[in-house]
Amino acid sequence: MRTRIHGGPAEYDAGGGFRTWYIDLTNTTDATCGNIHPVVVLVDGKRALRPEQPRLEFYDGERPRPVGFERTEQDENIGVLGGPASAAKGAEAEEAPFPGFTVAPGATLSVKVRLAVTSDAVANDVVAHAAVVQRQGDDGDWVGQSNDYRFRILGEGEGEGERDSEGSGKGEVGGKDSADSTGGRDSADASGRVPDGIPFAEELARTGLHSTRGILAATAGALLLLGAGLGALLAARRRR
């Protein structure tokens, strides 16, 4: 599942409104792929971003669904689109769980997401990327990994007068000025290599998960399939 993040702004005001971006899912096989769940990973430079501060929602048709985040011991924040953490928050809790996306052979599905950051978030540089998991009964298979989407959280008064207008393309992922910087990452991702942007992967590898794909699948699968979320995976790792 070739995966690309694009269209996002380069800056978010802490306490500001939602800003929109997209996760493109391209099915490179000759079979329909169902039960697809992108897993958004946020890594901030100061390791100060708390899981309740990013407010992420994705669109299931015309309605947004909330995404809840879990935090790892290395201070990354991980949220599954359609995972149990999102169903536990907000008005969507009483509705049916999200079954995952379905992508036809050779087709591209563009998933609209929107992100805001609470007012208590500190000024910080953040890298977002998406691992993609296909749910298979009681298991989850890693099937894709996106490019990096880099943005900055602006504190009060920071960057005033320096922002580009939303939708101009300048300074946005996938915009005219960023095409060259993201194209190389897209090519690497399409080859099946998992980028080095997930710090907890190396830590998990030392505990016996020798495949990077296996690490991502285990992490995302735990979030997707276990009500206890990431805590269950980390508890198992400590026992190992």
C-alpha cells in the first residue's frame, strides 16, 4: 500500500483551529485491499507533546471521527485511524466501530484528516508519518509506510506575519515548493524500506522483534486490536 501524506500546513498555532491534510493510500496489487488502518506517529523534537494535546480527526465519508493517541516510553505519540482509542472519546463512542478503509486494485484513496493542537502545547518541531496496517482477524499485517510530514507548533506570538496563507501550496507538504524535498522519501518508501523516523523500533528490535516490518505490525496491531492499547505491548516487552 503505497502511502503519501500531503497538503498539510508548515505551522500550527497552539490553541488554533483545525488544519486539513491528506493521507493517500494506493493499492499496488491486483486484489481489493480491505480493513486498512493508517497509524499516525508524531515525534516532537522536545519530547514534550502529550497525547491529549494533538486533536486529530479523519473523515469517514462526510463525518469526522476522532483519533486517540497513546504515548510510548520514548515519548512518541501513536494514533490508529479507527482504533479503540478513538472510539472511546467524544460523541462517536456510541456508534459502530470503524471497519477500516477499502481500496480497489490499482486505485488511490485519499483520506482527509484534520489536526489542531491545544493551547497548552509548547513551541516545538514535529515529524508526522503514517504506518499502514491491514487487519486480518485477530492479527494485523504491516502493509505500508508514508513519507515524513514536518511542521512546527507555534507558541503565543511566534511567527506572526511569517505564515503563508492556507491553500497557497508554499510551505505545505505536497505543495509546489516542497515537491523536491518529499519526492525522494516517496521513492524510498515505495521500495519497501521503513524510514528511520520511528525511534522506538530499534528499542523493540533489541527485545526479539527482529524485523522492522514486524515491529511496526506488532505495535500498530496492538493498538488496533487490543483494548489496552500500546500499554499491553510495552508491558509484554518488559516481561520479555
